[in-house]
Amino acid sequence: MYPKPTLFTCLSPALLHLYDISDSIVVIIDVLRATSTIATALYNGASAIIPVASVERCIELGHQLNGITAGERDGKVAEGLAYGNSPFEYPREFIDNKLLVLTTTNGTKLLHMALDKNAKEIITGSFANLSAICDYLLKKNTNVILGCSAWKDRINIEDTLFAGAVINRIQHAFEINCDSSHLAQRLDISAESKYFEYLKVNNASHYRRLTAYGLEEDIKYCLTPDLANIVPLFIEDRLIIAKS
Amino acid sequence: MYPKPTLFTCLSPALLHLYDISDSIVVIIDVLRATSTIATALYNGASAIIPVASVERCIELGHQLNGITAGERDGKVAEGLAYGNSPFEYPREFIDNKLLVLTTTNGTKLLHMALDKNAKEIITGSFANLSAICDYLLKKNTNVILGCSAWKDRINIEDTLFAGAVINRIQHAFEINCDSSHLAQRLDISAESKYFEYLKVNNASHYRRLTAYGLEEDIKYCLTPDLANIVPLFIEDRLIIAKS
């Protein structure tokens, strides 16, 4: 029998340096809301999504490539951009066949870190594409790093929950020697698949932050599994749907 | 009513920079085995414990101050030192009225980081002194950072468990807006106070490491609450028993 591939969970970008990611698929997780919106826009027909770090770069690329510019700062559409970070802004009738240039803070930062550290492959995960991610990782049979984007490097409940949900579905196929993965699994078990209620009842820090902006419906969507079951794969400078 | 003091949990030394510790009591947690041994040696009468980073410094200070030198590397007493990291090496008949100079890796590193970042006060915590730590923090009524020493910056189960055990006992007295604290609390609840069995069943990474060195009895001791209920307080260069 061949040895199983390994799986590790990295709960904050500030811990990524502890892992050798060059032989791993890195799953970028930013549940509220970057990777949920990415899955949704691609699922609804976006031709590609280019994640960028700054508002300036977003405006520049949007202009150059005739793309939709999107991104928020402090819960509002950033000045100079056309749209925000909500998955509800990207239904098929709007985003089909369009290129989206998206700037987010935590998720984009981790993605670029993974790129700089020569990740073997980068995909993005969220509850919206939970099953697609699990199927993909099982099929690939390669080492995995579940990378939580966290909030300004502080570990958060929702990204950890998603990591746990993935591990609890695919652990049989991986060698897991990682206490952070165990923590994530326990959290997922505690939530009993009622992710929205779990965040609400436990007053998660990001739940509080986003509801203050009136975004409770966004949170509900972002914590519902399998509404946009595709795998966003990063190739060159953009995310596209991975071939299954 | 006055606002409650805050409590945060820092799950790895690599995340300590995210917290302002200058107005907080920092609890250094290194359950396997540094802070368990520290509590035990002080409880059994050691006059003080000087934690140092290197074996060289340990030898030097031990000589200068006529202290017991102790420390391990890779599960063995380090060359040039007299004793190891096991709490069983420090019964009253041996350590009473003696000065211990102790070198450990993870715990000492975090303690010195907290010192460099001007922590208001530094104490050390472990299951051996769980109740004493809780009583102390309740009485002090000051902001708290629970600092897990982790393993080479990787989050571990046992330190997180201890943080959770503390929080679940004292949360009523603190304002807790910290997802890492929530993770720790969930882990503690999962363990149902059977800490040793929990580490064993879940094959925690450090459990595996130490049992490979034949240290199962050490682990059992280090996961048993309240065997050495004093509070080690760092003053100048050494840990002594805090006045109650």
C-alpha cells in the first residue's frame, strides 16, 4: 500500500511559514466573504476572477482588461470600485461571461503568500463549494494544506469551522498529524452542521462585525453548504473553474 | 458597574505580536512539561526557578548561583546539566530550599517574548496549578492573555486544553471577544475533564512525541489538575511563589 498523503491545517497566515507547501495543494479559506463570493461568481458564469491586494491595482486592472471592479473596505464598496464583496451581487444575469477583478484583505493576502511560497497548486474553499472541494481533494490524492485567512492574522471561528468540515469528510484518505486539524474537527462537530446558528449563538467576532454592517443575510448564505459547487483554481494570475 | 477586564488566548508564540500585553497579566502555558515542572518544584519548596534559553547559560548561572541545573534536549538530559524536565525529579526531599536553573525551549521562549513586550505581569500555568491560577486571575481583576507555548510555534492540543479549562472556570468575570478562546473552550468541553485519555485517544502530536521517550507517567501527571496549587510569578529574572 502506498502511504496516504498528508493534511495540515494552518489557522492563520502568520503561521504559514511553519509548513512546507511546495508539495501541497493549498486551499485558501476566507468564508466571510471572499472565497464564498469567488465560488458564487464562477459558478454563475464569471469567465475568471483576478484577486488583487489593493484598490489602486483593482482600478488599474479593471480598466486594462475591461473587467468588473469589486471590493470593500470597512463594510462599504471601496472608493473607485463598482461593486462590493457580497455573493448576492453576482447572480448569473449579471456576471455571466464577465471578468471580475476583486480586492479583499485577508483572503488575497494569504493567496499571494501561498504563491510566494511556491504552493504546488492553489484553490479556494468555502461552504458554498464544500462538497466540490472534498471531492477534488480526494481525487487528487496529494498533500493538502487547509489555509485559513483569519482576520488580520487572528484565528477566526468560521474559517476554522470550514477546515473542520472538510477534514471530517475526507480524513480517511489522509495521514493527519496536526493538532490544529484536531481543533478544527472538534469545532465542526460542536456546530452539528448548524453553522449559521453556531456563529450567532457563540457571537463570533466576525459575525458581530458583519451584522453591524447589516450583512446577516450574507453570513447566512456564506454558511450554507453546496450552493455553488465548483472548484476555483488559481492559474497564472486568476481563478477559473478547475476541470473535474 | 465597571467594565469587566478582557481575556484573550494566544495559541502560538508566533501570534503574540497581535496582542497588546502591556496592560495584561500573561499566563505562560507549557503543559508538557515546563510549566508543570515549574509549579511542582516551587510547590515542593524550591526557593526560585530561573528559566533560561540555552544550555550554556544554564551551566553558567548554575555555577555562579550554586543552583541545580536542569533541562532536556530531544527527551534526554542535556549535556552538561544535572537534571531533566520531569516533575518527578523534584520532590520536596530533593528540591526544598534549592535554586533551580531550568532551560526549556518553547516555554522559555514565550516567557522571554512576553518580557520583551513589557507584559504587566507574567505567571506560569499548568494543570498542576489550575485552581490556583483561576483564583489568582479572579482576584486580580485585570486583563489577561493566556499564552500557549505550543511546539516550535505549532498550536498544540494540551496547551489549548489548559487555556480552555481556565476560561471555562472564570469566563463570567471577563469580557471575552476572542475566537481563539472559543476554540479552547470547545476543546476543553470535548475532553470532559479526562485530559490524559483525551490526549491519548486523539493521538495528540506531543503525546506521541513524549511516549516515544517513555514518558507516559509524566504526561499523566502533567494532565492531572491541582497537584501543585501555587502561582509562579516572574520577578526580575526568576519565578517565585506569588503571595496570595
